[in-house]
Amino acid sequence: MDKIKNNRFLKQVWVRYFLVALLLAVVLPLVFGWLSISKTWRIGLLFMAINGCAAFFIGYRIQKTHAPWYNIFYLPVLFALMVVVRFADYNYWFIPIYFLLSYLGINTAYERRK
């Protein structure tokens, strides 16, 4: 475990945000499909609840840790690629929602700092 914690590559900020976005946008939808969880639950639970809360938290953490602002694009872009590859076109509506929730998280952290 110490070897993972001390890995120089994983200590970079963008890598951590990218791995979280990769988990949320690619791995979890594939796991939900592999477990034969219905589309309704996948959209409601994963796309709305889990990814929505994660997008807000990513924005909040970006402001708190003073990470570069462009890290908020990882989740929406990876999700857009998954929609192109696997999901229906109506899932494109989640892309601006994730971006706006991340931005809302940044503003919430900024306002709490004052």
C-alpha cells in the first residue's frame, strides 16, 4: 500500500481527478451493465445521483485544493465518449449538468471560504 501512496505518477493532481472520472464515467456504467442492472436504475442511481454528487464534490475539491480549473472537464468529456460508444443520445443532457454541478461546487467552496 505504501508503494501506491508513494508513487510519483499518482501524486500528480490531474492523474487523481482523471482516475476518479474514469471510474465514474467508464468503469461503473460497465459494471452496472455487467450486473444486468436495468436502464432505469442505471440512469437514476448512477448518472443522476452518484455522478451528480461526484461532479459537485470534484468542483468543491478543485477549489479547496487550488487545483487547475480544467480538471472539471474530465468527467463530462469521458462521459461524452461513453455516450458516443455505448449509451443512447438522450444521455448527452448529463454532460452540461455535470459541468454545471462542478462549477457550482467550485463556487460553493469559494463562498464558504469568505
